[in-house]
Amino acid sequence: MLYDSAHDAGDPHCFVRLAGFLPHAETWLKLEAQNPAGSIKIKAARAMITAAEEAGRIGPGTRLIESTSGNLGIALASICAARGYPITLVTDPNANYRSVQQMRALGADVVIVDQRDANDGFLGSRIAHISLKLAADPALVWLNQYANPANVAAHREGTAVEITEGFGVPDRLFVGVGTSGTLMGCLEHFARIGAATVVVGVDAVGSVTFGGPAARRLIPGLGSSRVPEIFRRGEHSRYERMLVPEPDAIVACRRTAADHGLLVGGSTGTVLAAVRASAHRIPAGSRVLAVSPDHGHAYLDTVYDDTWVAAHYGQDFLKDIGGRPLPPARTPVTAESESSK
């Protein structure tokens, strides 16, 4: 393939079967890290910048600012380098060291905010920092992935369409929830075409997006300490919601590497843990598709590092996952379903 821009490169129809993942149903991954930014976030980054350009909000030399836990920052830094926009990326101590290095290598100014917000996360503090910068510099432009409709559109017209064009209509679709852009976009597309697909939004325990109690989280990517504005709860006809404990995500990442030779990121591990945990609710013969938003290389110092895992989850847990299978089908994962009749 020939591309005019590196940010158009990638395979939008890359679906990989995970043989034997579920004994009674086909399980597939849609790999979204096959692009220069290494994650699904390149879609939202490209869409938000293009929308801002078309609206006349930004032009040559405009300085941008955005909050990120890692992957969006890499995507924005890459696109801004190519289009000539200086950018400040506001992140926190949970961001993977390699991700911060990559943002800086691409020319971004990276600010690390280390004060926790009221929900024991960092997102509120990152946004507060951005608000101060905007007040001090009216020329600064905040893309605001949490409220930007281009984030949803990127997945409604991109990710979801790619699924139906390249895979067909899955019986169940598992999607990780951070800003909720991918989830909202997929829900809108499958409702638009009248598909019977059950869309499952997967979040981390400790995130408040689905209304659960806030708790400290260590793995960047999914989850939020404030509800994103683009998340519209109860607006769609039917979907399910699941919360996955971070230790289960670590197990899923490591077992996927060991069993399938795929080094997936923490967000992908969370989604796969949800697939396994809901096995008893998936009818035999179903075609199950999970969106894999990230690669594992950014997690080599955390999820895949024995010292880090032992320090945060205990030596016993580390010993346990040395030969531990994925959590059994009825693992105690919080699961909720939401239906509008």
C-alpha cells in the first residue's frame, strides 16, 4: 500500500483468531496497534485535529494542549510533529515511562501532574492544570478528548464500519472504555444498521464512568476518575457493562503472550479478561470480537515486569501467575447489564 501520510498507514481490517480462548465460541481480536502511533488513539487524534482545522480553530503555529494517560499523547505528538503544531501533553505518574519518552521524542512538551484529584485519580488534576493554562493563554487550544464529538465520530465512521466491512456482524463485541469514544461510536453504528450485536463496554474496577465507586488504579489506558462528557448512559437500546480488577488484566496480558504469542497492552488485557469472565453468558457457536486498542511494548516496565508486579500486587500474586490460567468463567468480576425496553 502507498500512503500520502504516515498517519493513514495501517491495516483497518486486521482480525486475528484466538484459537481455544473460549471452548464453545470463536474469539477474535481486532488489532488496532498496527499504525505509527501504536494504538487505536491515532483515530481520535487524527479526527479531532482535522475537525479543529476544518472549523478554523487551529492553523499554522497554533499551540495545542491535551490531557493523556499515554496513547493519545503519542498519537497527538506524532500528528502535530507532521502538521507543525506545537503541543503540550499533560499526564501523570501512572503513565508508562516508555510512553512519556516517546511523546518527548516526537517533540511534545510533557507535563507530569502528581497531585491526585477528589476521586483518588489524576484526571481531575490534569484538567485543572489545563484550565489554568487556558486562562493564562487565550491562544492555547484544548482538543478535549473527553467532550469532543470527533472522538465518537472517529469510531462510528471508522472502527465500527471496519468491523462490519471486514469481519461481519459479531454476536458479541467487547470494547474497552476510557473516554468512551470507541464504545459510543460502536453503539451508534450498530444501532444505525439494526444489528443484533450485544456490545459490551469494559472498564477497570475503580473507574467511575459506569457509576461505581472510585478507587486507586495503576494501569493507564482504560478507566476514568470523572465521567467523560461524551459518555451517554442509557441512550442506546441495549448494551452490557463489565468492570475488571487490574490483577485479572495482568493475568490476561501474560497468558495471551504465552498462549498466542501476542504481546498486548493493559487495555487489551482488561478486555480479554472480560471476555473470559463472561464465557458462561455467551451462547455456544457465537462469534465474539474484542477490540485490541494497544500493544504491549509500553507495558514492559509494568504489566510484564516481575519486580513491578510484585511491588504492587504482592509476591504471592507474582508466584501465582507464573503458571496461572486465565480466571475461570465465573471469576468475581463485577458485571452489569443495561437495557432499555
